[in-house]
Amino acid sequence: MNIEKSSQVPPASGLADPSSTRPGTVQVLPVTGIPEIRHGDDLAAILAPSLRALEVRDGDVLCISTKIVSKSLGLRVDPAERDAAIEAAAVRTVARRRHTRVVTSVVQIPSGPVMAAAGVDSSNAPDGPLLLPEDPDGCALELRDRLVTMLGIRLGVLLTDTSSRIWRVGVGDIALGAAGVASLQDLRGGTDADGRALTVTVRNLADELAAASDLVKGKAGGVPAAIVRGAPGATTDDVPARDLSRTGEDDWFRRPSLESVWVALGLTAAQEPVARMSPEPAAERIERALTVAALPRKDETGRDATARWVPAAPEDASHGRTGIASNPGTSTTAGTGTGVGTSTGTGTGTGTGTSGSGRILVTPAGTGPDAWIAAGALAERIRTALGAEALGAPLPLLTVEIVRPDGQEDSR
């Protein structure tokens, strides 16, 4: 299939003439002449003249930035209230990540998608950050009904927004709202070019159309809408964009690896630390693992045990042996409170004795059975927390040992 990116210029320029579409060609036409949208503006009335100029026709799909819908609805928030607005808009928090001094919350929004900062955006919003509509499918349907009545054609409407995608670098537009669009195209039961049966392929057409439209609009172009013309079957069905979100029982990644382990260890949302977006040094990750392990569950009174990291001496580490350096490190206490100390060091138990390896020494608070049980529980929590930190990147060799309260290693 050929794809032509077109603009409103004479055909002699070599670009596609929007008045004609060759078979097998998809055109992306910018909708120009749209003024700055204000609260209370009638979007359908504003868009209609520009759509008529493009000779909009049956089967066309209007892809419109959700931002101008938010502007027309007055969904602005004071910059000082941005964080509170993100929290209020979140159905659930998936993760939090730190970038320099800024912490970004990745949350699920009421309409289904998981988005950074709940989609709250300050770009092209001089009067304050903009919230997303709570029901983008409803907004798309209302706009489509008005435009179909005014223009007399079968038109699809997508509300689009820029989003990053899991395991992909960069951003692209996705469909947040849809009306009159076959957002999902089920290709199962058909065959591929070699005649093999298609058994799992369901095309997300709405996101493909949204991404194509962003080629002629976007944050820097001042063009908030585009027509995608010639996409086969684009308006033969009506599937809401809510159906595109895998955030229900089919959610494969409800929490990332670290957060999943923290939840399993019994941390509350308020106790969870914040990992950085950028790669973190091993010392930072081991420090976080010890802190996480020491936090008591909400129904616990404490474990009565402490843990400290003891780095290996450089000459021992270089030979793959574990030693005790003159600096004993700092201790982390698993007690009754929520505050814990920190440790400095690196490592976890799957490395090969590289620099920074060493030992974590867990000490019971007393000599009775309960104290030893508490120390064993803390040691296992430390191993689990270290294992989670090692999922993203390996850590150097680090052993977890339980020692006697007097500092002598347990000989049992």
C-alpha cells in the first residue's frame, strides 16, 4: 500500500491532489485554518469549513488532537495543582520514576490507557496544564454526530494524544477516543501472503491512523487535526477506543518488576521508593533493596534484626574471594518504625566476585528463637529485594549471611 502525505498546495507541486485518491493509496491531509481554541468554542462549527475545503467524503477519518477538545471543555488546571490533578485522575498507579528532581507517575486513567502523568500536558497550553477528558469516546461521538449532520457524509472521528509505548523509545500518537471507526480489525481466520492461516492477528487500526495523522500535525506544527483518506474498511465498524486498552484482566504488566516485588513484600504505596528513569548504579540499587527489605508489613510490629553491608577488600574481590574491609559499612534496621537506615555498597548473589562484591550481615536483636526467626525472615526479604533489583541489570557477587549478636559468625 502506498502512503502519501499531502498538504493544501496545488497538485503541480508534486504532492497528492486531495480531490482524488488512487486505488491502494492512503492520503494524510492536514486540516489547516483552525484558530486557537478557547473554553466554550464549538469545535464542529470551527472544523466544518476546513473539512469542506478538503472535500471530505465517506470513509474519511478525522484525527483530532485531544488537547483542543480539552481546551474547548475548559479542562485547565493551575500549575501549582498539577500533581494533585494527576493523583485525582489516576485509577491506579502503575509506577513512579525519577528524572533529575522530577518524579513522574505512570498511571491508568479513567478511559483505560496507562499514561505518564495521567496525560496532563503543558505543551501548547499557555494558560495552564490541560487534563484529558474523562470520556474521550463520548467526546468523539458527540463531535462525529455534529459533523455528520453538518457535512452529510459518513465520517470517522479519532481523538489522538502523544504517548510512549512499553519497550519502545520515543513517542507517537495513539487513539484515546473513537467514533465511527473500525478501531480493531480482526484478521483471524484469513490467510497471509503465503497462504498460512492467521490465528492471532487483530490490527489496532485506530492507533495506526492516529500515528499516521501525526505526520502532518503535532506539537510544533500548529495543526491540530488531519484527515486520513483511503484506509480500507476504516469506517465499516464502530469500535470505541476504550476497547484498545489492555488494562483489565488481560493486563500483562500490571506492575513493573520492582513494584511487583515491593507489593509482594507487603509495602504500602506510601512506603514504595521511587526508582530513576535512567540506569542506576549498583550501589544505589543495593541501598534500595536493603531499605525495602527492612520495612515492616502493615500488620507487623517489627523483626528485631539488623542488616549491614560489608564490602569486599579490593585484593580479595579481584581474586573472586569475599573479604571484610576496614570500613564496616552502615546498618539497616528492621524494627517497629517506618524509618530505616541506609547502606552503601553494591552487589547481589549472581556475580563472579567483581569489584564491589561483599557480604550482607544480618544480626538478630537477641539470642532467643524469635530473634533468630526474625533474622531469617529479614535475610529472605533481602534476597528477594536484591533479586528484583538484578532483573533489570546484573549486580556483582553479594552473599547474605546471618551472624551472632556478639559479631561472631553462627557456627550452626
